[in-house]
Amino acid sequence: MQDLHIELLETKHLEEYGSWLDHRATTNLLLKQSNYQDLDSPDTQAWAGSIAGEVVAVALLYLDQERHGHLDFAVKPSERRHGIGAEMMTQVLADPVVKDLINIQVVVEPENIAGQKIARKTGFVLTGSNPEGFLVFTRR
């Protein structure tokens, strides 16, 4: 895989990447977190992952009222199966804001085997499911 470079992304630009997602959430947002719809919250941070100047992955972190992190990510369909998702997650988890969080969750569709593998590979364990039926992985 070529070098993946991540940088902060304004959350208003996340909708540009909505077509990369396969999800049954009630909104078209990246985050598969129950009752969350405010991308402009100060408790939300996003990153774009680029290779040779082209955005190939995005990640979003939402901090809830208890300051627990809810992390989601998407990889451009034409760029999947190249290790980009795992590298994106590794780099985002190394960000100082994310690194200092005690509790972080990733929510993945039951059918998304690749997403589940990425969650496990980056230190998350399956801890249940949310009301929408997505699998919840927690970083320990």
C-alpha cells in the first residue's frame, strides 16, 4: 500500500463520502450511533485519509456526554482490500485526542466482515449490538 496521509476534515464535507457507505442507519451520516445527528457539534472530529492527494478513506469521532468515543470510518469502494481501512484506523487511534480516551467504540454492520476484521486488528473486541442491529466493538 502506498503511504496514507491523514488530516483533519471539516465535518460538513463528510456528506461527500456518503456513497461509500453500506448501512441501514436512519440518516445518511457516517456515524452509526443511536440518536446522533449533529455533525457540527464541537464534540465531533473527522479525518480524511489520502494517497497521492486523493481521499480514499474518512473517519469520524463523536464524544458522547460521558466523553466516550464513538468512531466510524469508510473506505472508498474502489480502494478496499488494500489495507487502507486498518491503516486509517491505526493512524486515527494514534491521534492525541483519540489516544487519551478511556472508552472508544466502533459500530459495524453484521454483514461487514472486513470492518469487523479491522476493528479486531486495531484492538477492539465485540461487546454487543446497538438497537439498530449493528455490532458494537469496544477498545480495551
